[in-house]
Amino acid sequence: MSASEAESQSARQSRQSGQCPVPFAPIAESIPPNVFAVTDQKVARAVAAGVDVIDLAKGNPDAYPVAFIRDAAKQAIDDPANARYTPFDGKPTFLKAAADWYRRVHGVELDWTTQLFAVEGAVDGLAGLYAILIDRGDAVSFVDPYYPSYHCMAVMHGAEEVLLPALADRDFLPDLDAVPAETWDRVKMLVLNYPNNPTGAQAPLSFLRRAVELAHEHRFVIVHDYAYSGLGVGVNGDVNAPDAQQHSILEVPGANDVAVEVCSLSKMYAMAGWRAGFVAGNEAVVARLKLYHYQMGSMITGNIQDAGVVALESDQSCVAELAQRYAARRRIVAEGLRAAGLNVFDSAGGIYVWARVPGSWTGESLADHLLDQAAVAVLPGTCFGKVGRDYIRLSLLKSEPELREAVRRIAATL
């Protein structure tokens, strides 16, 4: 057999065995496992074995967009223009509605033609921003605990991670001034996420103002992941309470010089499966993100953008109703877990409960125990970084009766 024939036979065998006939690119070889998928697999095995699992690991909204948003989407289906490709930047009506939302909700003036760009949800925007801002060896900083995508994108881009510990004694806000100046000088991008996933912590305007000052001083870009906008309540459950107030980083004077904000309609309007959001802020960053996305992305479906217009231009009472719903659920879970001996953070935003595990448990050992012995799925805090070792995250995206039953099971098991 000649060398070329042997090579061809080897290639055929690779195809037959399902192997890739060429080496994967370094970025493909570096992809970390998806922590949510790993938990999904554990839950699926338990369900397949006949276990009645209450799954509090997911951040997938159980709510449904309100009727006027659904009606707008249905009517837009019949618009022949929505069978065509939508504009690269997003429909002008959608971008104008986003600019108007910023003006009404946050008092921020934006030029919709240069400072806004439509993306298919927050992760789509974040992935594009990592791609245009981070090269191998660059330093990217984010808060620990963090949303896992920040870490995974940093690993895939070969970046240096500068983690900012956010501890309970500071209400899970990092001490930005504890970072040495020479470290900030190396940072190219700071990722913030408030209201925070997983903790539910909210950032006061003073915190965001300090971040903007540091970005000006040390010349880095801030990316604010604002996926849980609108879902803040006070610790007493009041959406109008002072501690319920949420802030866009773009409210800070000078933020447009150094920051962009990634917004999603997924949680605000229970439109998670519809995939819609936008990136707002610094003109140069938005312009370069557009160029990247023109080549590497696709646009939001036309009728979804039309529904997004109606949602953004509404009085936002539907968002407040969701916030109240989650607040009532948070009380059920937090009070039940405290009675069972867990230390629960008084979060004022988001859709999760962040709880410190008792005794000699770790987050991982307790999460495994609860799935095995209580048929309740939660996420260990290690999914979200080093700080979460002794914590678990519980989703509030189940009905109140299911949450009460989950808390009963947990208490009985502990």
C-alpha cells in the first residue's frame, strides 16, 4: 500500500469512528464544560429513574410574556417585511424604543444610530464584546462570584483573569479600591453584573461611579451586564423602596467614554426564549461590535423586535408585577431556609436566593445531598467561582406551592 493510500485509509477510519480528521483550533480545545448542562444531566438521570425532582437549578423564567406583548408578536408575524432579513443594526423602531426606555427609566440620553445595537440576548452581546476587546494575554477583571460565561469566555480567549472577591460583609460588592493601581493598569476590560447573578446583590450609584472613575484613570473598558434590570425590590418586598432602586451604569457622568451596557429582554419581560436585547454606550465600542457582528452574528427575528418595541414603550408595570412575584417567592424560600439553619443573603434584586450552607457542608456536597435525598436540584456556589465554595444558589422560577414543597424537603433532609 502506498503512503497516499494509507493516508486515505486513515482519514476514512477517522470519519467512520466519528473523530475529527484535523486538530481542533486552540479556542475549541479550551472550551470549559457548561456548569448548567452538567447539573441538567444529573437532574435528567434522577428523573429518568423515576424521582420527582423539583428543579431549582435553572434560571429559565416560568412566566410568560403578558398578553399585549404576545399580541404584538402574533400580529407582526403577518407583516410581510418580517419574512425578510432585518437591518444589520436592528430595526430603527426597536433601537428608538430602547433609547426611549433609557430616557424614561434611567434619565439617560442616547443616540440610537450610534450608541445602540440589537443583539440576540445578553450572551450574544457579551461574546461579541470579548471578541473585539480581549486578545491572548490580556487581563479581564470580574467579580467573584460571577456568571460562568465571563470565566469561560476569558479562558477561550486566553485572557488573564483578575478576580474581585465580593464577600458577605460587603453585601457581595467587591472593594474596588483594594485592587493595586498597577493591577488596574493591566486590566483591559472590567465586567460588572448588577443586579448580580448569583447573589442578587444590587450596586448603588456610588459603586458604579467609582468604577467609572477607575476606568478613566487606568484606561480600561467597563462592560455592565444588566440582564436583571427592573427586577429589584426592597428587602421588605416593595418595588418603590429606596433599596429597590437599580441603576444603569450609563447614569454616571462620563460613563459613555469608558462603558457599554448589555441589556436583555429575557428576564424583564419573560421573553427568554425569544432572544432579544441590546448593547448601549460608548460609540467606538458599539461601532466595532457592529462590524464584528455583521460578519459573525445574525439579527433578532423581525416580529420579536416588534414585540420588544411594545414591551419597552409600555409603562413597565408588567416588569414591576414580575418583581413583586419574585419577591413573594423569595420570602417563601429565604424564610424556610433560615428556619432550616441556612444563612440567606437579603438580596434585593434578581431571581435567585443565595444561601450559605450550614455546618461542615460545602456547596457541592449539599447540592449532591439535596438531589439524592430531597429530590431538590440546586446549584453549588462553585459554579460561580471561588467565593461560592460554601454557598448554594436556588432559583425562584417555580410556583409558590412547588417552592414551599422544596423548602419542606430541604428542611426535612437537614
